[in-house]
Amino acid sequence: DAKTTQPPSMDCAEGRAANLPCNHSTISGNEYVYWYRQIHSQGPQYIIHGLKNNETNEMASLIITEDRKSSTLILPHATLRDTAVYYCIVRVVRGWDFNKFYFGSGTKLNVKP
Amino acid sequence: DAMVIQNPRYQVTQFGKPVTLSCSQTLNHNVMYWYQQKSSQAPKLLFHYYDKDFNNEADTPDNFQSRRPNTSFCFLDIRSPGLGDAAMYLCATSRDRGLVQETQYFGPGTRLLVL
């Protein structure tokens, strides 16, 4: 039931910006976009989320297109420790349905020296 | 620090032998989730509790059960583990559910090996 599409892998040079795209063309008006990452053998770690405005925090920036059908997660200065699988998730809301996260297949980001 | 704790981190069981995985949280969150993550795959939601209200995903096998005796603890019971149940099991919590945004906080996971 995943509602997101991501490239399976990407490479990024250390110190450069990493731009991770995500398509969510069937997103509904009240559904948020979340980004998590999972470093090998650990639990997913929250990065950022947004509804329609661009968002920035200490970890990353989230750019959402005006039609909300796609978004980009930006890590401004990637380090080797940012090597992980990055999941773009649409938080499904149906009426008073529950806070369900359906994970897409994720993007394996390889940060190289 | 408030957190989601899963014990043990690694669990070995035998084919068909019941096993229980545990999760505890110090966040005082109302909602607790269990996910299954097989190798090289994304996490898949099995079920969740909103307070004491249990909510099963339609495709979760009957072999998987859950208990939540109080706000802080939630257990995943696998009644007769098969080789296909070997996976990482992730517990997560969220403060609430509903229309407003609610971040989920994940524990480190328990990796289950079935021999």
C-alpha cells in the first residue's frame, strides 16, 4: 500500500549536498510527507516532515512542489555518517483513521570520501 | 532521555517454538506500533494499539499476536515461528493519532533468528 516512489540508490560526495527525490502523486490534501532514515541494523530515525510548505531543521530541508506530487529531501553537507537508507513516507489519514505510516522502498544513499 | 526500548536486541528461537518480543517506552505515548522488516525490505506495519484498543492490519498473519498490559509496555507474540518470520521487529510510538501530524519514534529493533 506504499504511496511513494524513490530511486533505489544514490551516491554523494562527502561535503556536498545530497538531494533525494520522492514521488507521491496520489497524495491527498491532508496527508503529510515524512522522511526517516535507517542506518544499518538500527531503527528508523525521524528527519523532517511537511504538509505543503518547505521546511528546514538542523538535519535537513524538505522541498515540496506546489502540486504536492513530489518532494526533495536535502542534506546540505553530507558526511560519511549520513550513509543510510532514506524513506519517504506519506502519512495516511482517512477521516479519523489512525496514524499509519506506509513505507516505500527507500533510497540507499552512499556518501563517499 | 525519553525513549523506546526493545529487548533483547537479538533473539534466537526454534521453528515452532513460541517467542515473545518486548517493547517499552518512557514517552508516555498513547499509540504503540509493531513493524516487521525483512532483509533489504522496508518496514511493514503489523498492528498497533491506541491506548488499549488493538488494531490489526488486514494482512497480518494470525500467528502474530500482541499484548499491551499498560501504557509503557507492549509485547509481540509469535505463536509458532516459521523460517519466514526471521526478520527485524521494530516497535514505534506516537503521542496520539488523528488528523494532525504525529511523528512516530522507533526503537532499535529486535532481530529474530529462527532455527
